[in-house]
Amino acid sequence: MDLKRELVLPNDDLPFKMFIFEGRNGNYRVTKHWHDSIEIFLVFEGEIDFYINTSYYGLSRGKFIIVNSNEVHSIDVPKENFTIVLQIPPEEFHKYKEEEYLLFRHTSDGYKEEDAQFVRLIRRMYTAYAEKQYGYELEVLSDYYKMMHFLLTRYRERNVDKERVKQSRQMEKLFKITSYIQEHFREDITLEHVAEIFGFSSTYLSRIFKKYANVNYKTYVLNVRVEYAFKELLNTDRSVNKIAENNGFPDARSFAKAFSSRFGITPDKYRREIQKRQESAMK
């Protein structure tokens, strides 16, 4: 089995999600966003540029990064890569929280044997889940709980400053709002409309977006629409006009403008390039 072609989808038989990073074809960018899940990115092949808040992390083959709940992060992927992503619900850690917030180090200092063990666990989890041989669930869960033990005992931050706690609280507020946006981005959701729903003034909502997410409201909504449209462009044969309509854009021209601004290429041309790569890979 070619594990690079086997897209691992989230499955109800596991307490976490594991999948191939959607930017594996390169020329891809994930704009600033956040969520309550803890994420782990492990690069199998290639390189990706990772940003958490204002810090840069270059990830190459065999390197990983841990993203805490509600941390603002973005990713630039200029070239092809093969990266596995794990998303762990925060509920998985509730019984181990000694304080209000549980935070992990993004990366380790240097590269130690314990890091190699951590990487091997994730590789085994992915391989077992992709191959799905008899009893694979037990094998995956066994390594998953070993990995969780690593997180709690070797990568946990013990001293968390007050500013990070304050920011995390504000991001929890924003997470509820961005969850609403994720559900309604196809609609005409103005700043004023969303602020009213959550009991804020539009001025306050605009301010906390800029201060804690480092992005304005309008740009965030546009980025969400582009991301969903991007997935539809890759995974369906629908026309650009229909994709624009499905994802909250007033017309194909506005979608093409937003897409080109983010990826440096028009949607039609990007689709053709990916189709050519896939055809070449099949030969």
C-alpha cells in the first residue's frame, strides 16, 4: 500500500483525529487561525514553515511541532511535503490539569532520543491506521496513550506566565465566535451582526480580533471562505462559479481575486496544475 496516497480520515473509532496535511501539493498557505484542539504536526518528507503567534519554526523531515489549544498559528508550504496531523480534543487532558491551563512546549531544545521515540510512536500510529490490519485499533490506541504520556511528562510547560493565561482566556471567547463563523460563512455575516449575537459591541469585537488574533474580522471571514472553497476546488469537479456561490462569494471574480491573493495563482490554473501532477504520479 502506498501510504502517501492513503488519506487517513477522522474516524469515530478513535478519541482523536489523524490525517494527511492538506497542503501536501505545495504552493499552499494556512492563514492565521485557532481552535480548542491540541495539534501535532510531524513532517515525514519535505519542509513546511510554521508560525505560532509571532514565532517562526522551520520544520523539516522527522521534525514535529505541538500547537496548544487556542494558539494563533499559520503555515506556509511552498513545496510538496508529506506531513501527518494529529488533533487531540482538550477533554483528553482534563483529569491531568493541575492548574487552569495546560500548555506544552512547541518544540524541544535540540533533538534528543525522547524526541525520536515520540516520532516513532506517531509513525507507527499512522502506518497501523492506514493499513488497517486485524486488531489495528488496539495497536493505534496503545501507541496513542504512550504518546499522551510523553506529552504530559516530557513536553509540558510547568511555569506559565500570566499574559499567556490572559490571552488564552480571550481566545476562548473568540473560539465560540469563530465556530459560529465556520458554520455560517456562506451567509452575509457582518461584524455588526455577529457582535450582536454574542452580546458585544462591534467596536469591542473588532478590537479583540486585532489584539489577540492579530487579524481583522473581515480578513478572517474571507480566509475561511477561501479555505473551504480551496477544498471544494481540489475534491470536486464543480465549476469555479459554483464553488464561489457555495462558499459565500458574490461571484467568481471576487473568489478568483481572493484565491490569487493568497496562493499567487488563479483557481482554474491551480486545479489544472494539480491534475497534471496527479496524472504524472499515476504513470
